[in-house]
Amino acid sequence: MTATKPTDTPQLTIETPKDADTVTTSETRRRPKKPKSGRTAFGRPADAAAPEQEAAETPTADAQAPAGAGSGDETSAELEQPETAATEPAPVSSDPATPTSEGAAPADASPAPAQAPAAADDAGGITGALRGGGTTPQPTDGGWVMLDPQTVAPHPYNAPDRSRPQPENPKYVELRDSIRAKGVQIAARVVTIEAFLAARPNLADELKKLNPKAEYVAIYGHRRRAAAEETGRPLKAEIDDAVMKDNGDLAMLAVENYGREDFSELDEARMFQNYMGSGISQRGLAKLLGGVTQATISRRLALLNTIPEIQKAIEGRNEDFKKDDGTFLKLAPVDAAVIAGKLPYCDPSVKKEGSLSPERRADQLDALERVLVRKWTATRAADYVATARASVEKAAAEKVDIVEPREFFKGESYKHVIRTDEDREQARKDGELVAQVDDSTGELNYYTKALPQKTKAEPSSQQQKEQEEDKQRKSARAKRMEFLPKVIKTPLPLREMTFFLARHFHDGIAQAAGASEAGKLAGKLWHEAGLLPSFAEEWRELMAANLDDPKLDVHGAWVRVIAALENNAYAAYRTWNHVDIAYFDILRDKGGYKPTEWESARLETAKAAHAAAVAADEDPAADDNPAADDAAAEAETAKEGASDDAATAETE
């Protein structure tokens, strides 16, 4: 079946099979099928009339993806086309009237010349300047023409990087090399300059900047146009002015963009912004595109109310934010939208709360750092920044300087903290008030440059009791220290020393004796007692190095344990027990020490507790023969005494 377009557009011949799944031109191309859900491939309901459906032979923008554009990979589409038996596309002729094609037309083929629609205005002005003149290229029997790509301007709303060569993009390089070898295999879709300006007169200046010699405007196939221009190949194109009806060009641009693998949220936002520049509302744009809600459009547009650093972070290319392995940190678009919503960086005409001030720029940078580096949520970061900015403005209104307390007070900021409203007002009157913006909340913390005069409160009864307790503890310690040098001069006999050390190993004192605090006190007592050898300040080190004198080791161990017992008794807020009872027995027996009243009270409490514990553990029924046990104990004691006397004599 052959269908012919109305006479106001270039004639295209498209053969449509009955199953309508494929469209045949000079090449075979697959038309995407409609989704089973009843919506079109682009998202519009299947029964919704598209702008291009008046021309039945033309695939609509929203009923299917344009040939070669819907997959998002133009390179693959170009490379997958079979080579025709026709000659390779020739370079663009210098004579616009001389058409070129990939295949020779039959000798009797006489395609009707394409007629451009009437211009929206006369040949003068911008439109006249952009109108290239010359003879319109004639369509082939497949419905396409070969154009000089230099006469085809990119659509002003197309992404700029997609409208020019991209030598850094491997897919573009693959496409370019294919076109250099085989020519453009899949037709781009273009409209005449007259039809474009009739629909979008507001873009005349922009179009002239892009290409002052333009005779056509590309609707899709922009990378093919750029590659054709770079390689000097002609651009295979379908001229379809009807696509400009009812913003059809925008719908087709969207089809091409959504098919791109690298089409990001920012790209989508820029596309929406361009479209709305044509006077389309968000609601109207959502209806035009189909499958895109107004809420999505609003969220995407919010991304444009951010500084370039945030937009680079969204795309994962901000050099200031990298992981340890060198890869980029990425900001989620939803987080960027939150920052933009609370701290919009834009002209107030775009959003009432917007601002393009250096302060707003700094605010967004601060929020970005807190999200990417400190791992805050975007809401917390934006709220903090807003609060901190308000605090800075409040301090300026109050004529209070903002300082960094650690540096300002040289490490003693805690002494200058103001905690009451009265102290703050007094510091304000005295001209001593400064403030800090809290790095966690954004609120103001106040300080006084002068040390605050604190009124000394009377201690409570509990505090008085504790102070008296501490006083008595220190007084008793001082008295014991006077007796200790005499106590340590002579250690216990060897037998008693063995039991003494073993006992204190089990109650933990022996371990404490080996600690540094006990070692320090032992060295001090050794020196004050005038014991030899005199190790002075190196007592611990030299005592540990002694390997030749066992008697010195025993004496040193004795002094260390006494020092540990003293430290144990001196410890604050500790209840004395049987260990302290034994310690005071040594002080009494070896030095004639008499406890103070405070010590006596604590010892009596310890003895009572110890007696109660012993009574609880005793079992009278176990003593079957107390008299025999006593006799055996006496015999054992006499035997041990004889052995001890002999050992003592040997040691001395």
C-alpha cells in the first residue's frame, strides 16, 4: 500500500505491511510494538490521538520510537543495517539541486519535487536570513533525501553535547567510523526552516547562532548529523514538516533522549526546562509526553536550582569529593532535590525563596559536604545550614562577633561558657559577649571574653560530710607515712614472708605491688628509711635488674607489698576489709602505730563485717574431736618453728 502526504509537505513513500509491525522504506526497520498495558511505547494511552496521525503513513512520535532513535544506541542501529547492493553514498554535491542516494532510481522514476510549506512570514528578517535558498532536494522512491549536513541545524532544545562531535565518546567514534565507511544508513528526521520558525519563532536568534546557513532543522538523529558533517558524508533524512504540529518535535526529541543509555536526571531536567521555555506548563508537558507525571517534572526541575558543584556531584565527576580509592562520590538526585528545595540557588523569579548570592552558594556547598563526607541525610544537612545562616544573621543583628572558641580562648573555652540568660546579658552590657555557631545544631552558643564571676554556693550537708571524710583520710595518710620508713626497715622472717606474700597474692595486693604506683611509693620509702643500696630515683629499675642478691629481692618485695597496702588503704570511698585489718596489725607490730579515731572507726566496722562473714561460714558439727585437733596443731607449730629458726639464721 502506498500513501502520499499532503502537498504542503515533502512527499514520502512508505510501504506498510498488513500486520503493521514493520515499516519498509529503502531499508527494513522494525517498529516497536505497543505495550500490552494499552499504553504506547512512549507512555501515552493507545487510543490517544498523536499530532502526526493526520498523515497516516508517518510513524507518530508518541505511538512508537522513531526509526533508529528508540533504542538509545544509534551506533548499533547504524552498524546492524545490511549493506545494499547500491553504490556507496557519494560525498555531498556542491550543487544542492543534484540529489544523491544510496541506490540508483529506475530510469523512469520521476519523483515529485518536495514542496516546502508556505513560510510564516516573507523572505525578509531572521527567517529570510536562515532560509538557505536553492533547489529543494528531491525524495527518492523510499521517501528520503540526501542532504548536505551543513545545511541542517540541530534542534535548539537538543543537548549541546549531542549536537556536535564527541571524539571522547567511544560509541560516537564507532558511529562516526561506520558512517565514514558506509554512509548514513538510517534516515534522520528533519523539518524545513520555514516550518520550524512558523511553529517556534522565538528560537530564530538561537537557530541563527547554531547555523546561520541552515535550511533544515533536525528533530532526531542529531549524532548522525554531527558524524556526517565531520566525515563529509551526506545526511540521509526524511523531511516531515507535519511533525511540528502540536509540539510534535518536542515529543520526538523526548523519544530520542529517553532511548539514550546515558540520559541522566539532570539531562531530563534540562530537557523539561527547554520545553517549558516554549510556554508549556508542567501539566501540559506531562500530558504531551505521557508516562511522566507533573510531580516528576517538578522534582527534576528542582535539580537545576543547584550550584555547578552539586550538579557535578550528581553526575559523579566532582573532583573535590572522592573516595580513598580515587573513585568519585555521587550525590543522589533525590538528595540534591531536597537541598534545592530548602536552599534554592536560583533567581527569585524562578522560586520566591531563591537566591544567587555568594551566601546561598556557600550554603549549598556546606550541605553537599555534610551529605557526602559526614554522611548526614540531605534533610538534616539542609536544615542545619538554614539554621546556621539564621544564627549568623541573628548575631550580626545583635552586633555579636562569631568566633571559633578553641582558637579564640586558646584551649580554655570551657571556662568562658555562658549558661544563663543573666550572664549573657551581663556580658553584653560589659562588651564581652561573643558567640559560636554550633557545628551540630546550627544554634548560637554564647561565651564571655572575661572569665565569668561565679558565686560560690554553700556546700550541702552531703558535700560537707564528704569533704570532712576526705580531710580525715588525708590526715591519717600523713600520720602513717611517718611510721612506714621504720616499718619497712626489717622484713618479716622468711617463713612468715612466704605466707605473707602468698596471702596477698590471692587477695590481689601482690599484683598491685607490681604496679607503677606501688613501685614509686616503695622507692620513696626505701630512700626515706636510708636502706642500702641507695638506688635514688632509679629504685624500680635497678631493683628489677638485681639478679645476684636474694636477700635484696626479699626485702624489696616486702617494701613493695607495704606500699601496695598503703595505697589500698588510702583509696577514697572504699570500705575497709580483712586486708586493711592485717595491714594495721603490721603497722602496730613493726612500728608501734596507733590508729587515729577515724581509722579506728573504719577498722571496727571492718572487723565486725569480717566476724559476721566468718560466723556464717563456720560449721560446728565438723569439729568431732577439738582436743585432738588442738594437740596436733601445737605439734605442727613447734615443728615449723624449729625449721623457721634454722632458715632465719641462714638468711641473716
